[in-house]
Amino acid sequence: MNSGFVCAVDVGTGSARAGILDARGKLLGRAEHAIAMNRPKPDHAEHDSQDVWRAVCAAVNTAREKAGVASAEIVGISFDATCSLVVRDRQGRQISVSTGGDPRWDTIVWLDHRALAEADECTASGHRVLDFIGGVMSPEMETPKLMWLKRHLPQTWAQAFHLFDLADFLTWKASGSLARSQCTLTAKWTYLAHEQPGWQRDFFAQVGLDDLFEHGSLPQKASPVGADLGPLTPEAARELGLTETCRVGTGLIDAYAGALGVLGGFAGDEKNIGRHLALIAGTSSCVMAMSPDPQPFRGVWGPYYGAALPGLWLSEGGQSATGALLDHIIRWHGAGGEPDAAMHARIARRVMELRAAQGEEFAARLHVLPDFHGNRSPLADPHAVGVISGLTLDSSFDSLCALYWRTAVGIALGVRHVLEALNENGYLIDTLHVTGGHTKNPLLMELYADATGCTVVEPEADESVLLGTAMVAATAAGLYPDLAGACMAMRQGGRRREANPSAGSRFDRDYRVFLEMHRQRSALDAIR
């Protein structure tokens, strides 16, 4: 193994983060820089890709300074990002995806749901690409967003010449390469990496995107995660504070980087990797499981071939609003306010006190179905809505704590719902590896074990997403012979939490109510 350090960049919904890590996966310095978001209409959300790049550069420079590592010692860099859609013209200039027409807003954010109707059309097509996305097209994938752009902003579509997933945009800015990641194309663009050719052009023709390849600068073949795209360009090296000898690795979607960070260490144990589930939990939550064989079924995205580790199939489920839902509950309630870390901590402390005083009776008749932003898995219903049962006239702070607690229970039961779907379709998952912002919430960490009955592993390394992207950067830099080798060498340990056996019956009852609420919501929706 060669010596050297790597830079990992993670672009989330609200900020860009960067970390400098050594070749064993130890994080030496990290920094974060906020990014702007435009919300011109309900269900519309937009980024400025130049603002994202500036935030990336600021974070990388600060992280390197904190790490105390010289620029010349950083031999590899890679990027993970949300599955947001960046649109540029033939000269690489920004063009607007916003109904307001400002070219600054050139990126449709992953959580933007403007293309619900287009997503439904894709699902109605019945095309076999749907077999590899759980049978239902999500508005968070790129095809419906592209359809919306062509229909509603024809001038933008006419000018478009480069269409990028955000991670691929960042590797283009860094290296000048127009390569696209096997992760992004397979998971969000209906590219079938296990087939030749991977693009199913008849599908795009069927949904009105027969001219996609005239506007996207899309390659015929995707690049494997961790492939070496070449060195940083002089301009990128200068802006990032690195050198032109630093190699750029093909990137990946942020949640997939988290999956690599917590599951990559099992790359050498294909027989048992299917027992482990990655839960990457922050604003939203993703659950990811890998297996040597494809496990296709409705309601869980995938199976995606080689979307994280080469040779393995990945299934992805998720919840579209989890941390964001707890924030919403705080803002929504009369005794709430700004959902900052201090408010979450204050509520958690009071919930602990109320549970200690009241036991299982605390808020026992309050139930929350957490689908406030649709149900990503296992129902694959972007039109689903949230439900609360058991409200009273109490508007005190304690009533906020009760609602917060039972919302957290609903979120954990949602994970159990996804877990059951996976295990009914070929997986044998008994261990959850949790990473992301939820590890800072003691209520959720307790619930993930007790409400699912699984062993929960919390990584000792606080930054599993950065670790996963560092594994990719180390592979591109040649520090390891392949991605699996990098993952096994750079894996970090974790703290285990076993489920509390005495809590099982309580959450079994809550889960029966949870399923009944799903049924009753469907019955109400069916009334005409």
C-alpha cells in the first residue's frame, strides 16, 4: 500500500462537507459550508450549482487546514452528493430549471416533487426498467424531472447540452471528465448496468424523451465507482487548494457512500453481507442491503448491479422525511419553535422524564403514520400522506414531547415495515448499521433496536458517509488495488446495542396499529 491522504466531499441537502482522511480511514479534519436553496413554489426546490461548487471548495480548503496536511500529500479526491439534477448548456453555462427563469437556479434538488404526474406516467408505461426500481417510478429520480423540464421549460430543454447527477457534476468540475458513475446512472437514470447496452432507449422514447441523448452528453457506458477519472484540472486544483497530481475518483450518491462506509468492510464476506442493513438517517432516511444475487420486488428500489460494491446487487428503501419530520413537528406545535439541536435535546430529556414517570402509558393512545412526504418504501406511494391519531386540546410543552416521541416511534416502525419487506423477499437481516444525524438522537437510537428487534451498530467513526467516499478516493489514487480492498482496509469499528426484550410486546402492539392505520388511510382515500 502506498502512503498518502485522501479528500472526501459530501454534498447534502443544506451543506457541503469535506474531510481529510489517512489511508487507514482515520478522519483528520473536517469542515462544512452551507449551500443555498430556492423554494419558489410548493414541491419545488432548487440549488445553484456554482454556489454548491464554491461551498465544496471552501469546505475542502478549511478541512485541509484543520488536518494539518500539505496539499501535495493529498493523492485522491472523490465526491458524493444527493441525487439532484444539474443542467448546463453547450458551453457549460448555467441555465434555469426554475419557473422564475433565473439561470442561477440550474439544479432541481432531489426532494423536489414537481414531477409527480410524470413519475406516474413512467410507472404506467409498464416498461421492464421498472423491474429494477421496485415497480414504481419516484419523482425523486431523474427521468420524471427531465420530462417535466422538457414540457414546462422548453427553452431550457432546447439549450440543455449537459445533464448531470450532482455527484457527476462535481467530478466534471474537478477533472473535466464527462464520465458518469455506475451508481448514479443505475439508481436514478434507469441505466441497467447488468445488461449490454445499459441504456434502454425505447423507454425514453415511450415517455417522450427520445431526444435525451442530444441534450445530456451522456456516455454509452457508466464508469464503476472508484474508477480513476484523471487528475484535477489546474483551475480545480487552485480552487480546492490541492495539486494537479491529485486523482479524481468516480463518485456516488450520498446514501450509497454511507452504505459503503458501514457495509464495505463486509466486502470479503459475500455469504453473510445480506444479514446487514445500512440505515443512513438524517433529513430523510435510506436503508440499503447488498447481496450476491438480485432480489427484485415492488416497493424497494433496485436491485442495482454494482451501484456501490462491484459484483454485488443493492436494494434501497427509504423514508422521504424523518429528521425533517421531527423538525416539522417542532415548528408546527404551538409550544415548539426553531428546531435546532438545543430544542431537540430539550425535548429528548423531557421525554425521558415523562417515560420514567408514566411508563408504558406515556402517550400510549397517540399514533403517528409518518408519511408526511409520501411513502418511499415499502409502499412506493409518493401520494401518501401523514396521519395522527389521538390528539387532545393539550397544547403544553409536554404535549409537544408526547407528539415528538410518538412521531419517533412511527419513524422506527417505518424502518421495521421496510425490514419485513426485505426479509420476506430473500434477505435475512438481523443487524442495522446506523449512520447520519440520527445517531445524535438518543430516542431514535433506542427505538431502532427495540422497535425492530435487531442489533443496532453505531459506527465509532462519526462520519461514515465521508469514510465511504474516502474509500472511493483511495481506490482512484491507487492506494489499494480495488474498491473492495480499500473498504476492508479502511473500515472502522462500531458500538453494538441489543434490543430490549421487555419492550417487544409494546412495540408489537404499536406495529399492529401502524399497519391498521395504513389500511384505514387507504380505505378513506377510496371513498368517493
